[in-house]
Amino acid sequence: MLDAQVEAILAAYPTLHAAWRRRGVQDQATGRRVSNHQAGILEQLDPAAPITVGELAQRLGVTPATISIQLARLVRLRLVVRETDPGDGRRVRIRLSEAGARMRNLRSLLDPERVRAALARLEEPEREAAVAGLRALAAAAVALPENAVSRRSTSRRNRRTFE
């Protein structure tokens, strides 16, 4: 039975992703637009808890050089702030700006309006069952060993949605 359920999820997920994925992120207040990759970087940052570029690179599983160009663009767009580490003047830390936090909050892998439209096509009992099933599956995914689920998919922001 479990194999059939796994196959059903594997078959359904690409359809859901294609139908519901967000095509980009744009702040309507400023007109700023970032790529999905850049929005993913913003998801790893916090306005109140600065980190080093090395820490960010580690979270993303890349080298600091790999993200430096994207990070420079996010700084130019004033979505990310660079600041000197008060404990060590040689180190630079990065954090989200207010605009970056607003942009991060716009970011979701899924387009809420498309998800809402799909849910509206279901009868209430089916809708409740679908949401309950997704919450249970997400909770089970978080309980997997660390290396089985990416940090990006278990960020604080994402975990809150199914608890």
C-alpha cells in the first residue's frame, strides 16, 4: 500500500508544482523584482539576526564566491544590508533590510491565488482532507534526518505554515 501512495505523490507533485509555482517576486510598492534564486537567498536572512557571508554560503551549500554576485545585486537593490561586526571590526555581516524583509514575505514557492483557486474547486470535506494531509506530510518531512530535507525547505518561515 505504501508504494502505491509514494507513486501517487510522485505522480501528483510535478502537476501541483507546475500549476501553482510562483513565476517571480516583485514588490509592488517599489517595483523591485528579484529572481527566484535571489528570493531564495533572502529567505535565509533575517532583519534582526545578521550572519556572515560564509554562514549564508554554508546554509545554501555553496561557496562564498558562488553567491557574491547575487549578494552584491541584493545590496545594490537595498534588500540586504552589509555591516561591520561589532565584536570583530574585520568581519562583515549581512542582514535583511526592511525592504528585503517585505520582499521575503512576498516570496513563496507557490502562488497563493492559484492554490486558492484550486482549493475552491473542491467540496469542503475534500478541501479539509487535502489540507490535513499536506500538514501531516510536511510534519513527517521535517522529522526526517537533517540530510534528507534541505534547510531551505525547513526554514522558520516555512515550518510555521503547517504546525
